[in-house]
Amino acid sequence: MVARQGLRRKRNILHPVLATILKRLGLGVATLFVVSAIIFSSISLLPGDFGEAVLGQAATEETVAAFRRELGLDKPAPVRYLDWVASVLKGDFGTSFSGRAASGVDRSRSVAELIGPRLKNTLFLAGVTAVIAVPLALFLGLTAALYRNSFYDRSVNAMTLTTISMPEFFVAYILILLLASLWPVFPSLANVDASTELAERLRRIALPALTLTLVIVAHMMRMTRAAIINLLASPYIEMARLKGATRSEVILKHALPNAWAPIATVIAFNLAYLVVGVVVVEVVFVYPGIGQLMVDSVTARDTPVVQACALIFAGTYIVLNLIADIIGIVTNPRLLHPR
Amino acid sequence: MSQTPETYSAAAEVAAVRKRRGRFERSWIALKKAPISAWFGLIVVSAYVFVALFAPLLAPYGEAEIFPTPFGPWDETHRFGTDQIGRDIFTRLIYGARNTMGIALMTTLLSFIIGGGLGLVAAINRSWLDQILSRSVDVLMAIPSLIFALMLLSIFGSTVTSLIVIIAVLDSTRVFRLTRAVAINVVVMDYVEAARLRGEKIGWIMRREILPNIMPPLIAEFGLRFSFVFLTIAALSFLGVGIQPPTADWGSMVRENASLIQFAQYDIKAGLTPLLPAAAIALLTVAVNFVVDWFLHTSSGLRDEH
């Protein structure tokens, strides 16, 4: 509080923006904290006999007790939570449940080791998708607004409305049917590993990236179009028109600068949405990413892995939404030039 | 020939009571004005409901009846072939309508009871209760719901009950937000104040004073939430953690028959088989969206951006 007031005195002009951003950042950190607590506490919701379930029927009482001690279940919950947060911050997510046996031979792997390479794969897929989808959506949205109510606008709109209402796996299987089965252009399985070269890797992830692109372009394009069309009704645009500016001048020079905030927000929001969409798409294309790992772990009830994946997904989601909010605040002219 | 009066009496015309249109008549007039997309949506939705209600009569075989040939081709006995253990796909598609839609409908209803109820209470109460509810909803909404659902399912196991409860609770956050937002504008009205002053209980105020006035956005939201829940359940079943076999369900049917798609080059019908349940899901979502779109337009008087 004191620091913020000091700031207010020093930089009087930036005060409203900075204060809002600081507030939003604080809220984001608090959310992350609570979300991590929820994800953490999920392990204590497990049924009491899960030690036996993990270790098998033949587990002796001692091994079960040792297992519980390893998870720290003999300590009070707040202590466990702080321990967990500390080790997560160091990159240690604990040890996977799978591969454990009552015999004492422990073939289990650390969660970080399981997640590491898969996280890279997922980020690669999401990155490629974003690089294709964002410029494409902006282009389509801008041109649709420019040629509003034309045949082009209507057909783009109808197409995006259809892709929005379809489940991801439907889009994915249609693409597989067309581009992998009937006309084999791309492989239907995106099985990459560390040794796959970049060109081959790109070819293999073409279909998953295309699926994700179709799903998120639709939303981004519609929002871009709506943001610009919304502005076209304002008096200063009318002024520009009366001045004799051409249609494209009006949109690019007058409307677009004011539309950046909602557009940036919707882009960040859709990238956050990618995080969720990636789960289904990875399963369809058997892509070795973190989403598939999470689904497998849910089926195997491998809670440490599920927790780690959920934390990564939720963290990315929260951070991206936070960035979107901050962009919205920073680019808002009303906040930048306080009265 | 009937007798027509030759005199005109203004008094008679003014005195003639204008008949109020009945509910049915009014909805028929609204329907006649509906655009083609809304008609399409309504027809598709009613067809789905019909199939879901009369599934046992329409289906040629039993839901889990197994025939000797797995992955059988499309022919007279099995219209869309058989699946990986020899169950008739056409039958399972019909039962799938019942199961998938039934579960999605129950989930949406539950989420509206939870979210709508709490939202109304928060809007009326506006004190610490509102604060607590709104902040916890903020936190819950910060986690992507599919991820949260996956995590909870890994803990509680994939039974139909836990599926319904988990998704309903996660989804009720959005219902809560909407209900609270629209109800807050109604709570400050004078007639609510009057009801409060005459000593009505909170239940009466919620049900009789506020609810009727916030119905249209809630009904539209119900359609949207239903298609969202429907897609989430389909996605979860597709991932293998939703509705479990032998219950027929569209999401898991896509997964089970997905391998057939590689044979599309030799037999296009086989390649299309896994797409049938997926298309059934997509068609229903599109139809519901069309209907909701039309409903929003007529009830709010919103027009397209001009």
C-alpha cells in the first residue's frame, strides 16, 4: 500500500494504468495460489485405500506405510502444501504412481522426467498453430469487415460458424479422412520423437496443427470483425468518411488502432483456449504431448502426473488471460490519458 | 347468404372486445416469422428428442447385443455395419441419442439449479455471501473446465453420477455469473422493494418477483450451456474417461471405430462410420445454436450490426 502511494506521487501520469495493472497482477498471483491449493488438495480427496490400489494387493503394511510417508500423508496438510509448492518451484513434481510394485522394485519415474519432453512437443504444436492462425484470423477478420455483407463476408462467416459448433475431434477426423486416407498427403499419426528432424516434424504435425487452426481461427476472426464493425458506428468514423477517406483508409487508419485492445484480448484468450483444445487433438493424432499424458494418467489414476499436468495447464491459462487483461488495460486510450 | 348490417355504428366497433391471442397462437405467429435457420434448428432438435424418447421402439436390435462379425460392412441387416466387437452401429446411434442427450440434459438442469439458485441468492443478498460466492466462482473459472473435469474424474472415477455432478458444478459457475448479472438489475426495482416491505420471504422474491423477469436470457443460456455440456461430455467420452461401455454414447463410439477410417480408400462407407456419431454431435450443436440465436433475436429485439 505504501509502495503504491509512493508510486502515485512519483509518476502522476502513469498512475491509473500502473495501479490497475498492479491490482490485476496481484489478483492473478492470488488466483494462481488458490488454484494450486485446489489442485494440491485433490490428492487428499483420494480414497483411503489408494496405497494398496497403487502398490497392488500383495503390498505389505510396511510398504504401504512407507508409501504414505513418502507422499507426506503423515504430516498436516498446510505443511505438506508448502513443501509441495517449494518442490514444484524447483521443478520437482514428485514421482509417478505407475511402475510401482509391492515387491519393492521401484521402476517408477519422476513426473518431471515424464513431462519434460512432452511439454516441449505440446509447446511446439501450439506455437506452430499460433503462428499460422493469428495472422490468418486477422487477415480474414479485416477483409470481412472491409467487404461487409458481400458474398465473401457471408461465406467466411458461414464457414466459421460451422467450425465453431463442431467438436474438435469431428474436424480432426474429417481432415484425416480427406487428407490422410482418401488423398494421402499427410500422415494421420503425428508420432514424433526427439530425433525427428524439423521438416519431417512439421509434416507430421500438419494435420493436428490444421485442426487446431480451424477451431481457433473461427473465433478470432469473428471477434476481429465484430470489434471493427462495432467501431464503424462511432461518430469519428463518420467524420473520417465525410472528409472523403476511402473505405480501406477508414478501417486501417481510423478503426484498427482503436480495435487493437479487443483483438489482442481475443487472441490471448484463444491461445489460452488452445491449451484445452490441444488435449483432444493430441489424443486423436496420438501426438506425444502433455495432453495425451494427462488423459492416460487420468485413466490410470496416476494422481501426481495428473496434478502436474493440471497445474501446468491451469498456470498457462491464467497467465495468458492475465496478459490479455494487461494488454487491454495498456492499450485503452481512456486509461492512458486520464482527465 | 348472410345478412350484412348496412349501418355502421362506431359504438359497436369500440365496444367489441378485442380477443387476446392465446399462448399457442402467439408462438405460432412468432414461428411463422422465424428465419429458415431457426426452422431447421427446431426440426432437428425435435427429431433428436423423438429418437431419444422412442429409442427402444426405433432401434432394430438391443443396445449391447453382439453379432458374430466385428467391423461388419454396411448391408441390409446392419445398416451402418457393426463395431469392434460386433454391435450394430445403427442401434447404438439411436440409443446414443438417449444416453448422451439425457446425461447432458440432466447435467445442464443440475447446473442451472445450483448456479441459478446461488446467483439469485447472491444478487438479493449482496453482502459477504455474494463476496464469497463470486470470489470462489472467479477461482473456479480460472481453471479450464476440461482440465478440471479430467483431474476430478481421476480422483472420483468415471461413473455417470460423478460425471454429471462434476460437470454440473464446474458449469454452474457460468450460470451463476449470468444469473447474478441479470438479477442485480431486477433486484433494485420498486416492486421487489415492495415485496420485501410487505414481508415476503426470500424464496418468494426469488421465484415470483425476480425469476419471471430474467427468464429470456436464462432460457437462451440454457440452450448454449446445454450444447457446451453436451460437447464436454462427448469430448470426455471420446477421451475414454466419460460415459463407460457398454452404454452406447456418441463420443466413445467415435473413439471405438476410429481405426476404420484408414480403410476409406477401399470402402468409403467404412471410412464414414466413425464420422456418423461425430456428425450427430455436430448437427445437434449447430441446431441448438440456430434456435438460441433466433430466440435471442426475438426476445431481446437485437438486430444485426448495421
